[in-house]
Amino acid sequence: MDGKARERLNRKVIKMATKQKNMVGIVVMVLLIPLLILSIYYLMPKRLPKGVIQTTGIIGAVEVNLSSKITERIKEIKFKEGDYVKEGEIAIILDSEKRRAEYEESEANLDVAEATLLSTKAEIEKSKVKIEDTNRDLNRISSLLEEKLVSQNDKDKAQTNYDLARLELNRVEAQEVLSNANIRQAQAALNLAKINLEDTVIKSTVSGVVTLRAFEPGEMVSSGAAILTIVDTKNIWARVDIEETVVAKIKLGDEARVQVDALPVGTLPARGQEEFEGKIVEINTEGEFATQRDVKRGRQDIKTFRIKVKIDDLKGVLKPGMSVTVTFKE
């Protein structure tokens, strides 16, 4: 093959390679353009229908901590995280052996105090009888002394007996006051022991879902430490911030739709999507932080107003802190 033929062959090979490269580029572009269009579609803000307001927020709820009022060892915890608890159900049982012994001791002390009071009352009656006897003797001897039938010494002895009887009555009456005080003290100790014994059984104060179990049976828990945290399923809401430019278009009692993306698909199959019904129950009267600051002279800050939307969560699937999208209609 001469030089010219080789050159023509090289040009032909280069031309075919260039054509093939261009074809690959065209195919790549054909594949990328639909993907680019889809990306732009999903990334661009969606235009809402007229009269619809949509914003994002978070789930809030009333959380109740079940804690011990006494320092004691945990005997049993009847619920774990995720369990539903009814109001009034026994949730936690503490070791009651020591508290029961204290209660029985206080009960016995009260019995002793009451018995002492009864004994004191009997002594008072006895002292009163003795006073009557010594007083009668004193009067009799005084009459005999006037007739000179007894000596002054006899009267002095009778007077002394009478005075001693009066002193004894004063003593036992003071003992009665002390006995009554002892009874009140013993009753107060018994009441406290009873409360401490009752505090070994902890009941739920709300109906809801357990979101935190901080202790396990066998552990010692101090007074005031939260053992279980329960979310009150009757008090769940979405908290959102609405710009002041649209807040006047909604009012208390308006309905809203609350969508929770974090829930697994099919959590609410009846609706076909993870969506809840809600109603506006609070609208702040004062603006909060500004979403747009005044960076140009003559332009005002745009502030937001906090809105609270109560949600009916019959399944108890919502958790505080979940992100939500809330839709209102003007």
C-alpha cells in the first residue's frame, strides 16, 4: 500500500470514529434530558391551587412523666416503649416491704397512744372521785373542829389530802392533753406511712403511648425521677408558623390537613396516604421572628405568627418532633 492509500485509510478511520463519538453523545443527551426535566419538576416549588395555604411544622404533644415520689427499688414495670396505657392503669410497682413495715409500726403506735389516752381518762375520773372524798372529809373535820371534837392537826391533814387530790387531777388532765397530742402525732405518722405505701403503686394519669422507659426492674429510683414518659394521644397538635401576609386569611376553627412524611406507607390505609384531619385551635396575637429582613430602605420585615392545629390521632402513631406539612384553605 502506497503512502496516499494509507493516508486515505487513516482519514476514513478518523471520520468513522468521530461519527461514532457523536452518536454516543447524542444518545447520552437523549437519556439525560428526561432526567433533567424530571429533576427540575421535582425541585421547583410546586404551585398551589388558588385559595390554598401550605406550610411546614412539627408535631407537638402533652408529655407526662410517671415518676416515683419516694426513693425505692423498682419491682415491676408493666409497659414498654410503644405500648398503649389507659388512664388509671397500674404502670409501675415499687418494692413495698419496707413501706408496709413502716405502716404497720405506725398503726401499732397509734393503738398505743389511744390506749394511753383511755388510761389517762380513767385516772382523771379516779382523781375526781378522790377530790370529792377528800373535800367531804375536809368539810366534816372542819365542822368537828368548830365543836372542838378534833384537833387543828386533823384539819391540816384533811386539807393536805384535798390539795394533793387537786394536784393529781391537774397532773392527769395535763397527761390527757399530752396523750391527745401523741394521738395526733401517731395519726399523722400513720397517714404518711399510708401515703408512702400507696406510692409504691404508680398509676398512669393519662391515656397515651409510652415513648420512654428510663429504668428497669431491680434498679433503685430516687424521688422525682421519671420512670416512664407517656404521650397523651388526646392532646396532639401540629405547630406551624404562618407569614403575616396570609395569616389574616385563616381563623380559629378552620379545618386543615396534616401530612406526615415520616410515617411508613400504609399506616393509614383508609385514607390512602399518611394524612390527618386537624382544626386550628390557637393563633398567636403577636408576631414572632421575621422570615424576611429589611435589607432595603423602606421595606418592612415580614414576620410570622404561630398557629396550633389540633390533630385527631386515634391510632397513636404520631410522635412529638415529627415534621409535617399542613394545608389550609382560605
